Amino acid sequence: MPNPNREAVRVAVLADSDTRWKWGALTARRIAPSTAVDLHGFLLRGRATPTARQLAEVGAHADRLDEVTGAEFLRTMRDGGYDILVLALVGGGVQAMLHGLAAQAADRRPVVVTGYVGVVYEKLADGLLLRHGADVVLANSRHDADRFTAVYEGVGADPSCVTEAALPFLGGEPYRPREDRDTVVFAAQPSVPVTRADRGYLLRRLAEHARLHPQREVLLKLRSRPGEQTTHVEELPYQRLAERLPGGLPPNLKLVYGNMGEVLDRTDLLVTVSSTAALEALHRRIPTAILTDLGVRETLGNHHFLGSGLLASWDMLDGGHRPLPDAHWLSRQGVAADGSYEHAFDAARSRVAELLLQPRRDPLRPYYTPLTAPGYLPGLLARHHLAPDGTPLAAAVPGTGPTGLRRVVRGALRGAARGAYRHGVQRVAPVIRRMGEL
């Protein structure tokens, strides 16, 4: 259990993007069995490592924040004495850290918690099995808890880790319409839809909606500025498409950034394809529409909203339609618009407290092992510079390389290379792919 001589529970959060950092940091504070939390944030160095602007925008704070490699993080966990660890990573990153922690065989490891940052609409089995092995796998709703349990039971894995909770960033004042305000917000997504034609179509329809309703304020809510990356790679930013829109943007259509909750404070209708922002809006009872213009398809994620009563097209919205959500669907999705959100994390907090009281925790036992997945696991771990047994590969072990000035120079070169890599992924590669489609 936490050291009684220490005032705060020591919590570490490892995240690999801005949205996962937001989820991880807010989740950590909600599941800690104490209001006194010493939160140490770690940002995994990679393609989507958030910028200072992105970190400030998400509004999730830490007492300390460091950027690390996977090997550096594992070394810190071995020596750090943390009570709780929240892994806010893509599935492969979670699996690698679980094996890395298991290989350390530390006498006193932290309680390990993981989960999903939003709507789970693709790679359900793959993502869940990559997260198996954590002490607690959080489900954001009763719907997800049932699905997660079924997957684990289906492969013979222990499902007891699945714990129902909710998205940690739901909140804000309930919606109240105002006569002096009429604002429609389109919540854009970095990777849905994916093609230039589909993204251009949505932008044109948004502009047409603004022209049809000149008295209405229409906002295009964007996740990142050009050159930044979030959880998903955005190859065709709406900002670039807007620059080429015939006739330009109408004067009542504006591009906005910032915290989603602050944008929802001024929203009278939220429109999206499948963004988690829909759940934030529904929690506050803000009218919400899930677009069907491009079809209801698994690749778009809007199939997740089947039965919600929210499916609509731009033609319907242009004509004044406002969807009414299905109450049963809402209750299954963890929206908690009925006021029950206050207790949404009680079960997770109790589970973590119970694990903290154990004098010695069992070793981490992920479902994937060299026995169950010999053709999958070694390659996955190698991408995170770990051997098949979870130990760091020689090249990733600190202290085996240059020292002094050579280390400083190498660090500078690594930073430059990382910048070049991000430029290649974010700018050059999309251009090459588009040229290949000509």
C-alpha cells in the first residue's frame, strides 16, 4: 500500500500523444484512492509527441513532465517507487511496457492501469489483447465492459481486469439554449475520413450550411495546427483544404482550436462523423448529429452510433432537423447525462485501492507470450527495442554508448533526426502518396 509517511499517492502516466496524455492524466486523478496525488507525467518520444501548445490546450497538468524513450521509462519504473502506473499508449506500446515491467521482476511494482481514450470502433480484439496483462483495463461504458469481457473469455484470458468506468473528461454545464446564440460546430477528426475527396466533401457541405444560414455561427473545430500530430496522422489537414475551397470560406464559418469543453460551452449543435466529442456533447445534453453522408461504415466509426437516434445527413441538418438521442443507448455508452457520472469511477478507485493494500502483487502476465504468439510478439517488442523476454536490447541500454561531449553531440543529432523524421511523416510522405495516386 502507499507509504503512510508520504502525503500523496505517487502516480506515473506514460502517454504517446496529446489526447492520450489528457486521458491518462485525468484518469490517474480520478482512480487514485486519495485526493493527494503526486503525478509524474512521461511523454514517449515518437511521431506524435505533443508540443507545448498541445499540452497547454488539453488542460491536463502534472507535477512533473519528462520526455523519454521506452528504455528510459522502464529504468525509471525500476528505481522510482511509484504506487500507480497509467499506460496511456497505443496497444503495441502497452504490450511492450507490460513485458518490460514483467522482465524486471521488481519486489514492489506499481498497480498498472490502461484503457482507451475514446470510442472503440476498430481493432477490438487486437487492441484488447495487447492491453491484457495490466491489473486494470478500464472500459468507458457498460457496453464496452461487456465487449471487453467477451473478448478475454473468448481466448481463455482472465477477464477480471476489466473494470467499468467512463471517459474522464466529461463535464461542463448542462446545455441551455439561448435566443441570442445559434452556433453549429463540426468536430473534425485527423484520420476520419481519410481521402481528399471525402474530406473536401465535408468541408464543402459545412461551407454550404454556413451560406444557407448566414445568421448562424459555424465553427470548424480542429485538433491540431499544420505540422503538429495527435493520436492519428493527419495527412490532409482541413486548414490546407480550406485554402483551396472555391469561393473561400463564408464570413460566418471560422476555424477554431482550443479545449473541446470550452468550445462546447458555446455550441447549440455538434456535428461529427464519429468523434468522441459527440459523447462529451451528449453528456451535456447538447444536440448532436452523426453524419451519414459518406455511409454508415466501420472504417468511419459511425457504425458505433447505431441505435443512438443521432444519425443524420447534411441535407437533413440544412433543413432544420435536430436528432433526439435514444435514452437506452445513452445509458449503455457511459454518457451519464442523468447525473450518475459522479460515481462513474467508484469501482475503478476501489479496485486500485484493493490492489494497493496487497503486501505483494502478482507478476504481470500478459496473454501474449512467446508461447501463445511466437510469430507476433517478438517483432512487436523489437519495435520498442525489447528482446522477446522483455529485456532491453543492447542498443537501448543506457550507459553503453558515448559519454561526455560525444553524448551531447549525439543527443543534438538525435533531436535533429527526430525533427526530420516528423517532417518526413507529416509533410513529405503524404505528398509522395498523393503523387502516386495521379
